[in-house]
Amino acid sequence: KKSQAWSALFSEPMSDLVKRYTSSVFFDKRLWQADIAGSLAHADMLAAQGIISAKDLAAIEQGMAQITSEIASGAFEWKLDLEDVHLNIEARLTQLVGDAGKRLHTGRSRNDQVATDVRLWLRGEMDLISELLTELQKALLAVAEQHVDVILPGFTHLQVAQPVSFGHHMLAYVEMFSRDAERMAEVRRRVNRLPLGAAALAGTSYPLDRERVAKTLQMVDEQGRPQVCQNSLDAVSDRDFAIEFTAAASLCMVHISRLSEELVLWMSQNFGFIKIADRFTTGSSIMPQKKNPDVPELARGKTGRVVGHLMGLITLMKGQPLAYNKDNQEDKEPLFDTVDTLKDTLRIFAEMIGGQLNPATGKKEGGITVNAQAMEQAALKGYATATDLADYLVKKGLPFRDAHETVAHAVKAAVSHQVDLSELPLAVLQEFNPHIGKDVFDVLSLRGSLNARQVLGGTAPVQVRAQIARHQQRLA
Ligand code: ARG
């Protein structure tokens, strides 16, 4: 009797501890669909090349159909002894269809098999992530569209800087998430390449048609040309595609984290700018008045977890000589967890921001609620239009640096009188510069300040509306 899966070569069985240490089936079983798809494409090509018979192919297909339904229904028995998803499925296939099952692995190694499976699986997940990124952008866009004319204090250094449109502020995040989607699309092109045919590391002596397999698995470029890894050593050993993905996911989470931090701030009683629906908050076990922003806080925390996975994966790769090393089995848990965390986070944010579709009304309900008055009050507090006064003086002929200094004096006076710049009497303003006229009060208003920023990408409502239209078209 064989000691385990390998061969007669082994003189003693693996210890239970080593079995547990080396086996991956309890996490890599989630690759099962990709594994079966890869095997079917490989078998189809083996038959087309006359390496296995049509009868064997039919048996493999029938066995895989059976295994698919067993796994889908939960009836499949995963065995730790069989180490990983690949050996579990192959063993069951052989149990079901005999020798045909044993022929499946012709011209293949688990090394090119696992690299293919991970790529196929990740490609599918990335497509879901792209859809979720679109949903989140649409949710932010809808909030932007409803609040173009709502003014909030824009901050630098978390100090009131200049008034901005809340819609404009939301669009900043739309830009970030649109770049995340672009990055995902670019990484997908490099994920979507076929390692099968590289075998263990050196290629194989069987006359495989790798391009046929690539086409069957839809590993093709935009023109439909098959995308095949061109070096067998590289194909089985590098996980740069997973690292790249995790880097893109990390950046996306960093954007989520920045948004989270703002939501948390805006929800605090000291700001009172927004509310999120109760179902995204939790209470306190001791303080009855509390509604805590757990979801954004957790998202901020989970960002650290995803960035940690990036560090884990990139470190996993750094000392590995060519070609495949078992180290690479450690790529799975961080990658899986990155995908799960990112998907859940994007889904929850799209709903928390944009609300949930009410099938009765066909409208989204329960997204964030904006307190426009609180935002505007806060913008009035921090001399947010001081730059506008300086710009006004520049138009009257002062060099900008002098205007800057003049306004600093005016702000100092306003601070000591505890009033806004717009509340200083004209006569007082004229003491700082005699060219100041009555029209100054237009530029000192929040709305005047906003409307003045007509530059491309600026916060003037006309600009913001133009950007919203551009994004709507892009996302349609
Ligand atoms: N479970 C392994 C992994 O995830 C499959 C490849 C194992 N290959 C080998 N020669 N041990 O990487």
C-alpha cells in the first residue's frame, strides 16, 4: 500500500503534523471551478492533438460534470490527505472514470495547473470588482448631482481653507475610484495569460497546442489573440500578477479609507455634516446616546489588513530562486482575503452612500443624508473667502504678495472683532486698502467664491455639472 499520494519511492508516511502543515485543500478548494475549467480545456486539447482518445475525453468530461454537481451540492468529500484542490479533484475523477482520469495529467504539472487556476479565478473576481467599482462611482455621482450647490468648508491641514461644492468633493472620490477601475483593467490584461503547457518548469515533450487552450479559457487580448506565457520557468514561478492586483486593491482600499475618515469626522457631533443610515452604525453597551460609525471605521481598519497582504505577497516572492517553490502556496490566503475584503467593502460603501433600491418605487433609499446648513455654517466660520479678497485686490492692481499681506491684516481685525470678513463694514475694509469698493461683498460671500472658480476642474457649480455629465457618460 502506498504511503500517500506520491509513489513507491517513499519509505514512510507523512506525519500528521506535516500533512496539516503542507496541505492547502481547506483554503484552495475555492479554486475548484477554475481547476475543472482548466482541466477540461487541457483535456480537449490533448484529444485534439491525438494525445488522448476521444473516448477518454468523453469520460473526463462526464466525470467532471459529476464532480461539479457534487461540489456544488456540498456532497464532495474534501480530503486533507490529498493535499490540495488539484489532487482531490483528480483522485475523484479517477475513482469515477478510471484510466481516462489518470491520463488527464499528461503533459501537465500541478505547477502550471495552479498558476492557471489562480489566474482564472482572479480574473473572474476582478470582473466582479470592476462592476462594484462602477456601482460605487454611480452612488457617489448621484450624491454629487443632488448637492452641487451645497457648500462645505474645504480643508487643508484640516483647517478651513476655501469653500467647495459638496458635489465637487464627492467627485474627487469618483476620480479616485475611476483610476482604481482603470488600474484593475490594466492588471487584468497581465493576469489573463496562460501558464498551462509550461508543465513542471521546462515545458513538455508532448505536442501541446497551448494557444488552443488559451482560446478555450478566453485567455485572449482585445483582438481575440491567445495570450500564452512565453517562458516556462517564468510561467510557473512568478506571482507578480497577484502582487500587482493586491497593490491595486491596496490603493483602492486607501481611497476607501480616506473617505471613511471623512465620513467619521462629518458624522461627529462637532461637525454634524452628514448622517448615515442606522443599519451601518452600532450602539454602545454603556452609553445609551451613541450611534457609532462602525462601518467606515472598520473599512479604515481593513485597509491595514489589505496593505499587509501586499507586504506579505511581495515578501513571499523576493527570495525565491527559479522556478516553482512551495513558498508559492502561501499566495492564496492573502490573495483570497484581499478579494473578499475589497468586494465586501465596495458593496457596503455603494449601499451606505447611495442607498438601497426600493423595488416598489424603483428608487434608491437610505443613502447618506446631508445637512447643508451645518456645512455652510462651518464654511462661514474659518475666513474661507480670504483668498477671494486677495484676488479682488490683485484685480485692483496690487501684486499678489502685497494683497496676501493686506488680507492677513484684515483677517486679524475680523478675528479680534469675532466677525467674518464679510461682516466688517466697508469703511473698515477700506482702511486696509482704499481701492476696496462695495462690490467686495460679492466676492466675500461663499457663493461668490464658489462661482469664481470656473477653471477646468474647479469647484464652480458649472464646472461641477460638466464633470458630472462627463462621468455619467463614461459610466453609462
Ligand atoms: N498547492 C500547490 C500550490 O498552491 C500546488 C502546486 C504544488 N506543486 C508542487 N510541486 N508541490 O502552489
